[in-house]
Amino acid sequence: MERDNQVGIGKFALRLVLDFSDETDAAKTKHSTTDYHFCIGKTGAMDLKKVVSAIETASKRNQLIEEDLYRETHALYHAILEAIQGVTRGQSQLGEIMRTVGLRFAVVRGKPYKNKAEGEWLAVALYGTIGAPIKGLEHETVGLGINHI
Amino acid sequence: MERDNQVGIGKFALRLVLDFSDETDAAKTKHSTTDYHFCIGKTGAMDLKKVVSAIETASKRNQLIEEDLYRETHALYHAILEAIQGVTRGQSQLGEIMRTVGLRFAVVRGKPYKNKAEGEWLAVALYGTIGAPIKGLEHETVGLGINHI
Amino acid sequence: MERDNQVGIGKFALRLVLDFSDETDAAKTKHSTTDYHFCIGKTGAMDLKKVVSAIETASKRNQLIEEDLYRETHALYHAILEAIQGVTRGQSQLGEIMRTVGLRFAVVRGKPYKNKAEGEWLAVALYGTIGAPIKGLEHETVGLGINHI
Amino acid sequence: MERDNQVGIGKFALRLVLDFSDETDAAKTKHSTTDYHFCIGKTGAMDLKKVVSAIETASKRNQLIEEDLYRETHALYHAILEAIQGVTRGQSQLGEIMRTVGLRFAVVRGKPYKNKAEGEWLAVALYGTIGAPIKGLEHETVGLGINHI
Amino acid sequence: MERDNQVGIGKFALRLVLDFSDETDAAKTKHSTTDYHFCIGKTGAMDLKKVVSAIETASKRNQLIEEDLYRETHALYHAILEAIQGVTRGQSQLGEIMRTVGLRFAVVRGKPYKNKAEGEWLAVALYGTIGAPIKGLEHETVGLGINHI
Amino acid sequence: MERDNQVGIGKFALRLVLDFSDETDAAKTKHSTTDYHFCIGKTGAMDLKKVVSAIETASKRNQLIEEDLYRETHALYHAILEAIQGVTRGQSQLGEIMRTVGLRFAVVRGKPYKNKAEGEWLAVALYGTIGAPIKGLEHETVGLGINHI
Ligand SMILES: [Mg+2]
Ligand SMILES: [Mg+2]
Ligand SMILES: [Mg+2]
Ligand SMILES: [Mg+2]
Ligand SMILES: [Mg+2]
Ligand SMILES: [Mg+2]
């Protein structure tokens, strides 16, 4: 954990989803001084593919990944799946097992390593609630996926 | 996500592991005004059972759970396993598949719901790095487990 | 296994699903002398969420859990998921991978430990058949989930 | 569940592990009138391979499978793995995640289907406790694996 | 790997899916000298149950398994599930997590062991592409399931 | 599957492990006309970390990945894990559940897509046997992992 004193790309992504609940614009302003590129958004679903799709769409619209390159889509997709495993903890399923999520997501792209030859990496952070499809019957959940791009 | 404007027990636990890297005492001071009880610690291992054990031991020593009650051990154990799934993303294994972790952990206990009949809950947050057993060949990882107690 | 000579809450739940096939009323009569509260029912589906839903609905209608408390819903939900893992053995999926179940379920609530400070626990037992969606192309399956409540 | 009124091979195996706690000989006597062949035994371990090994060894010693035929070993092995998934509910791991089991097992071989062309099948049933490696900090667990042989 | 110099049933099935891309008839011709029985086909889906169903249907239509015997359906089903795990690598899901497959499949039945008492076995091989539901955003994938029958 | 008529990087890797059993040098000769770089090797173990380690070591020694770049180690590691999931079909475990593997592996690096902007990719193919730790009690198994690098 030698990178404790700098801000890792994962920690940066996690703060984006944890810090600003209703103030998306503020988030964009405050964090725009960093070298990382990022986008944030919200998604709620009983359907994991909507979560995947919301994150992919936001990432493309905000030019975090180049839409036409499979290599970038692939990097993002696996980062999303890894983040979803933190959120779902054992079964990457929502409605199929009668649960739903309300999530804030952040996708961050940049060079987190001192050795610049390490190139660009992606972090996908998810934070929100998971639970029964009844308001209030839910608890918090988090996930982080990291991949080279 | 109606609890966005208050601090959920999970978000609180995540901040404990994200905010203070080398300043454990500061963490204890700053956060001690909350109604939540918590402990924080560090653990590094190629062996998941050492991670489980470090968190259980710290939780007992700090009286977050009552050691003699299986019900409390059981609640903590499942919260730890859920947090580990976020960290390991698919296989709850470390050395068996040639990887190691360096983690900061936080265990938080308290009443996160407005309806006090919901009683006490536990949050276990993990943040750190995971990767090859070679310094630097690693990226960040996070996990959160939440359980009623 | 020191509780071998008494009847554990899990064994009690398993007997409820194993003993009485067509005689639900008999089951209710015979077992009503115990200190455990329970309900039993049947569910058949290619859709796991119908299994989850059938068990949750029966548990609420029979006052085994308090419907308005998330803490109790949460305890039941995780016990159901654990029982389903025994039934599905590796993938918590039915129709998605072309199989269906016909299950009898029992939900039992009570104090299984001698130390009464251990409080109440829940057992969810499932027994029935799993197989292709063609009558007879199926074999038996069982699952048990246990949680503190 | 049309076989409700007869005793399926899985239900038979489950009763062997549930009914007789300390009376192995009684079990052998009472159940010996059935057409099924079976063996029962006990195993306690923090090490899944000891569980697998105990069941395989007992099955061979009691001539439930023919030791030299891989086809029979293969059938038994997958039935054991399926039963273990019910016991471990999500991660087929014991000591690696700081837990231990004390299990009674039964292996049953016979022809459970009315159509005798269905031939012989195997059932592996497990029942006992799972929990922390501290006496009493444990709850019940069950598993059933069924395979054609 | 002593069977390296002969052709194992799995290697035979893999060659069927790897060798002939558009020449199904050629495949049938060339390989028909072997002692193995087999069928080959194609399936594309966002829905795993269509993959399972396509393989089962082809196997029955080509008399690789006897449709009325559950024992044979069961052997094939588990071999298919095992092959799918190689294709999906961690989550036996397609459309649920926004991905699709285009697969060639082969089902082979025969006696792969020198000791003829080992009897018949089944191999299910899958090869093709997996990826986003957009043409070209995909990479190759393979799976092999083997079972006694 | 439009790449059917060319040789995909995955198919190329699979052929390396399937085609030449005892003739490693021949393999190197015959395939050296391709644009892909590759290495092949053998590994046998009850310990997955030895499998991971053997593949990583061979890849570094043959300059398939740059040892000092985490980005390349990371790409290879995830490709290995995906290949292992095909081999282990459900639990990435060997000795822990009493089984062992004898595997041939191939690691291939190159540009498999017509669009050269897609850059380099890695394929890890595994083929061999898995089974009980007794000679002959085993069947074939395969795995393929693909990643951008
Ligand atoms: Mg990684
Ligand atoms: Mg929960
Ligand atoms: Mg438990
Ligand atoms: Mg089966
Ligand atoms: Mg097998
Ligand atoms: Mg991929």
C-alpha cells in the first residue's frame, strides 16, 4: 500500500461515488483538477444488464473509452463485472433472486502508477443500496473493478 | 438511496478505510463523535484465513462483538465473507491462485436505520491492494459486508 | 455435533420437508408441540424468484417474520439464498440453464442453543426435485440455510 | 415430486444422516431391508480433501463403488462435490476461510426409478455442523449430491 | 497424459469444433471412420437456455442419447454445464450481464478408455466467440465437458 | 464467428496444446511462420499456484510479457485465471478437493483483429487431464483465457 499518500485511481473512483450524493455538478467541478478523466452517474435496476449498459453508455458518451475499439470496451466490461461482484457478493444476479439495486457509479481513466510505462488504467466504482424490491428493505453495497486499458 | 444525506454505516466504514492511511490515531479521534462503534486495523496475507482472523481478533479485542455469543460471531463472519468477495471478485482465494493482499479494515457496529426497531447492524469494510506476491505488481481493491447483529 | 441427541433447528426443518409428503395438515398437527414456530409449503418453478417469493410470502403470512422489519426480512433472505445453494449446487439458476424445481419448503424460527442469550435463529429447508422441464427427468435435491434473527 | 409416496434414494440417504446420531449399528440394522446399498460414517475436518477422502474410502471399503473403475469413482466424486456445495453454500472451502465441519455422511447406491432401464444411481448425503474452529460456534448444515453410475 | 498418442474423446470433440468452420458435411465425412459417434452444430444466443436446448435437441435427433432415459439426459446435461463454464468463465450467464455467444458445438459419445469396462463417455465441446451484443466486439472462447454415460 | 476462415489467436493457442503431444520442437518449428509469438510447456500439480507460476515463468522467460511491467503481468494473470476456470469448471481448486491436473499450456501474443488499432492480445490455452491423484482416474479438460495487453 505504498500509494497510500497519493490518491490511487480506485480510491479516487470510490470517493466520487461516496462523497457527493445529490451534487453531481459539484463533483465534476471539484475533482476536475486531477489528471484522471472520469464520469459519474446513477442507475437503479432489478436487471444487471441495465447496470452494465448504463455504465457503458455513460463511459462512451463521456469519451472515457473509444466506442469503436473492442480493446477498450473489453477493458471496461471486465472492470464493470469485477465491480458488480463486490455489489452482489457471490451471485451476479439481481431480479432473478428477488433483489434490486440503486447505485451511483464512477468510471475513472488515467495513469495511476509512477512508472508511466504502466500506461492507462480504468477504475469502475459502484456504491448504493441492494435489497428487496420494497423501499427501505435494503442495505449499502460497494464494488470496485480495476483494469489496464 | 434515501439515506444519501446521512452517513450510512457502510459509507462510514468505507471512509475509515479510505481516509487515513498512516494516521490510525487521527482516525480514531476524528470519528469518535459518531454513534457508531468501530475498530480499524491492517492485515497483509497470502492466506485468507489470516485476513478473517485479523478482523475477528480486532473486533473481539475492541468489544465490537461479544466473543462468547455465537450469534455475534456468526453475524461478523458472514459480513467478513461478503467483504472478501468484493476484494477477491469471483474466487475467495489468495495464495492458492498466486496473489496476495495488503488491506486496511474497519468494523463498525451501530443503528443505521431511522426506525430503531431495526436494531444494530455490522459493517466490515476492506480497502487496499491485491496482486502478485511481488511489490508493485498490484492494484487497489475494496469490499463491504453488512449484516444485522 | 453435541446437539445430536436433541433436535436442532435445521434437523427439525429438514424433517418437516422430508416426512410428510401429501399430509401438510398432519405435519402441522404432529409437530406443533415443539417450541419452534414454523410454516411449510410447496413451490414449483423455473424461476428462482418465484421460489424466494413463495417462501417469503408464506413466512410473513404465518408471522414467522415481522414484515415491516428489514432486519427480519434480511435474515430470512440470506437463509433462503443459502438453502437455494444446496438445491442448485453451483449456479443459483433454474430456467436460465433449462431446469426446473418442485420443492417443499419449511421455515422454522426458534431458540436452538442451550444458552438462551443466543436468541432466535431461522432455518429454511428445501427438499424436492430438480431437472429438465419434462416430467420424470429429474432427481432429488435438498438445501438448508440457517441464520440468526 | 411424484415419488413422494415412495422413498427416493436422496430422501433415504438424508434419513440415514439425520435419524441415528450415535447408533450407527442400529442404522445399519434397521435400514438393511431396503434394496439400496449404503454406508454411513463420520468425518470432521478443516480440510475439504479429508471429507472427500473419508467418503471415498468408506465407499470403496464397503464395495459401494468398484475401486478400479474410473467411471464409478467419477460418479461418486461429482456426487460428493455436489453435496459439499450444500454444506459450504457458495465457497467449497473450510479452513481457507476459517471454518470447520463435523459431518455424518451416507452413500447410497441403487435403482430409484420405476423404469429399471434407468439403472443405478448414487446419493451422497451430508449432515452436521459448520462454523468457527471453536466448539459451539457452529450451526447445522446439509448437502445432497445425486448422480447416475 | 498417457493418452497423448491416441485421440481422447475430448480432443476429438475439440477438433470437431476447431477444424471445420463452414464445412459441416466435410467434418461428418472425414471423421466418420472413428469409433466415436458424434454430432456437430451451431448456436448463437444471449440466452444460455437456447444453447443448452440446441445441444440437447441435436443430441437427441442424432441418437447420441436415448431421449426417454433420464440417465442419459442427466449425463449430457452435466457435460453441457461443464462446457458452459469454460465458455463463460465464472458466471454461467449471457444476456443477464450483456453478452452474447456464437458457438459451434460437438457432442461425442464412445469408449475412450483402453479398459472397456469403463464403458461409454460423453464429451461436449464448444468453441466460438463471446462478447458484447455488437458485431466484432467479441473474442474467442472454448469449453469442454466430459461425463460417463 | 466471421474470423472462422482465418486462425484466431485462441484457436491458434488451442491447436498448440492439442496438436503435438511429445513434439515440442516440432511445434515450435511448424508454427513459427505465424505473426503470433508463443511459448508452450507442461505442468502437473495438485496446487493451482504451481500451474499459475509455471505459465507466468515460461511467459517471462520467453519474453512473451515484459516482466517489469505490471500491466503485462496483470493481462497475463487474468487470462490464466480464465483458462483455469475452463479446466476446473466451477471451483478453481485442485488438491483442496482431492484432484490433480496434468496440463500442456500455450501462451500466444499477437494482433488477432483486422483493425490494427485493436493492438495486441494474449491467449492462454490449457489442455490435459484432471482427476483423482491416482494414475488413470482422470479425464480430459480444456481452458482458454483471452485478454487485451
Ligand atoms: Mg486484476
Ligand atoms: Mg445482505
Ligand atoms: Mg452461517
Ligand atoms: Mg444432476
Ligand atoms: Mg468430471
Ligand atoms: Mg473477456
